[in-house]
Amino acid sequence: MYYSEFSTPLGTMYAVADSQHILGLYYQGQKYCPDMSQYQYEPEQWLLEAATRQIQRYFSDPCFEFDLPLNPNVTSFQKSVLEVLRQIPAGETLSYQQVANRLGKPTATRAVASAIAKNPVIIVIPCHRIIGQDGSLRGFAAGLERKRQLLVREKGSSRAAA
């Protein structure tokens, strides 16, 4: 497995991939970020270059739609939660309860929150678009200030505001 490191307006990110899939995207210092020393540093690996380009494109156009082959190492429940997140358009948010409801598991809010917190593909799978039932910003493995800035960027985007 390989990793690269690149800069974004909100700090340094790491991309992790095997030969066919992106396995993770993390901010440096993010909760649940793996130790990069277990991977081979390979910034010119094609998938890592694609992830870097697409994340940078997102920061210039928050409505950009990612097209990366993903294969996060998660449980089947986490995979179902992450699939709901992938359906949330830029500039929109859902509550943890709404995600649980969409899964048909209205009593699973805590499990949903835990699955979202462990999202290994931050930004591409938009866990930052999940907020508290009361509209407040709640948990984000990369920090609430980054979450706020991502949401402000998306809401301010011309296509998201339309």
C-alpha cells in the first residue's frame, strides 16, 4: 500500500491507496488517522495523484463530484452509512437521526454517529455534511473548525446556493 501527502487550504492531507483503490483520505492529526509509516511513500502513484488533483479541484469548486475508485476497509454497516453520506449534495446537510432513518434503523443513531466518525475517506465521502438534530455542528474527526469551513465553502458555492 502507498501514501502521499499534499496541502489543502485547511491543512496537510494524506491519501492512502493500493494498486486499484483509494483506501483513505485523512487530515494530518485527524482522529483515526493511521500511522503513515506502515505504507510506502509514493507520491507519483497514479491513484494518489488522482486523489490529490480531485481534492484540490474540490477546494476550487465545492460542488465538484469525485470520481475515485474507493475501497475503504469498513464493516457492512459502516459501508451502508457511508453510502447514505455519498448521496448528500454539496451545500446540504442531514442530521445523524436522518441518516439512521434513511437506513431504516431509526434507533441506531449512536451506531450511525460512530460509523460516521470513523469514515476513512474524509471529504470524498462527505461526513462533514452531518450535523446535530438541532442544526449544531457535532463531532468531526478532523476538527469542528474544518467542518465549519467545509460547510461554509459549500453553502457559498454558486451551484450549491442555486
